[in-house]
Amino acid sequence: MKRPYLSIVLPTYTERRNVELLIPQLEKLFKKNKWAAEILVVDDSSPDKTAEAAQKLNRKYNNIRAIVREKKEGIGAALKEGYDKARGEVILSMDAALALDINDIPRLLEKVNQGYDFVIGSKHSQLGVYEANSLAIRIKKLLSYLSTTFARIWLGIPIHDFALNFRAIRKNAWEKLDIREKMNAMLVEMIWQANRKGYKIHEVPVIFKERKYGTSKVKIFEQGPDYALKIFLFGLRNWTTRKKR
């Protein structure tokens, strides 16, 4: 089988309705841009049968793989499995919640084609958009901004969004990373390791909207302390490495 140019990795848990809407949109984008592409739906055994919806769509499009995980270990573990099993020259991961604008995908890929190893979508950069129409989302937006500011300063990496799962990386660049985190901190670890390896990293402002269907899997007050601790530990390793030098 010819290797596809692009692999889209969608980590999912109870996202059946969103997957049924998102995948046809992605397929239209592939056709419009004449991309040879595949979609990997990495599902944590969703009770709403998200994986079955993906398999049904594959009968129409013939480029979708549903990977069903026995354990619900976290977004990091699901993303790692999807990245490892992706066959494309470029891997792009994104949330399936319809909160992202698929028209931003060509903009991320354009930077990869210009020679960058790793391109990160950012809702917090100057031209990025973070839609927040309710008080709860505005609080989440503020906490997200504060955590990413902490990461940027403490890790010394000039990126404005460490937590958004909307990013593109060359497959051969991914294969050189040694990702250990299984939860949300994996998204930070990816950037941290890529920076330490000297990868060419670029940030692209993107649109992030409120989801219409389902509930967010991000529990800031439950996951936040561990997330902040992992950022602190990554930065601490930077300092100890410098001292050894």
C-alpha cells in the first residue's frame, strides 16, 4: 500500500455524534487539496460506540482506521498509540469535538512543507481566537492562559499554547521522541522534547470554539495540579542538564 502523505489522529471518548460530522468534513478537505490521507480514530472503548461509527464511515471512504483501546489511560496514551501507528509522512492530531476549524489544517501543513519539523496550533497567540461565551468557559480560558504562560517562562520555549491538541509533526521527527506521559502533560512533553532536540518549531494562530455536542474531557481542577507539576519537573530537568554541562 502506498504511504499516505497525511495521517489525521483523532483521540476519542464518547464523541460519536461529533465524529459522524467531522470525518465527512475532513474527507472534503482531502479531496479539495488532493491529499492522500488517512484518519485514525483512537477510541477508549466509548460506550456510545464511537469506534463503530468510524468503521461505518470507512465503508464509504476506505481510509479510516478505528483503534479501540481496552484501557482509558488518558489523551496522551491515546495520541501516542495513534502517532506510532500512523503511516503518513506528516501526522496531524486534533480533537474531535468540532471546536477546531478544519480550514486551519492547510495553514499548519504549509509550515511543515516550508521545512518546519513541528507546527503547533495556538489559540492564545496574538491572532488566535478562543471563543468563550459563558462564565465557565471564560474561567477555563483564563486558567489555560496562566498555565501556558507559566510553561513558556519556566521552560524557556517561546510558544503561546502548550495544551491544544492541534499540531502537525513529521513522522520521522516523531519517531525520535521518547514520550512517557499518558495524560494531558504529554502535549507539553512533546514540545519540550522537540525543543531539546533542536527541532524547527513554528506556531500558527488558530480558531478554538466552544463544543456543541458532548462534554469536555478536560477537568481543570482535577487535572491541573498534576499538569502544573509535570511542567515544573520538565523545567527542573532543563536546569539540572545545564548544571551538568
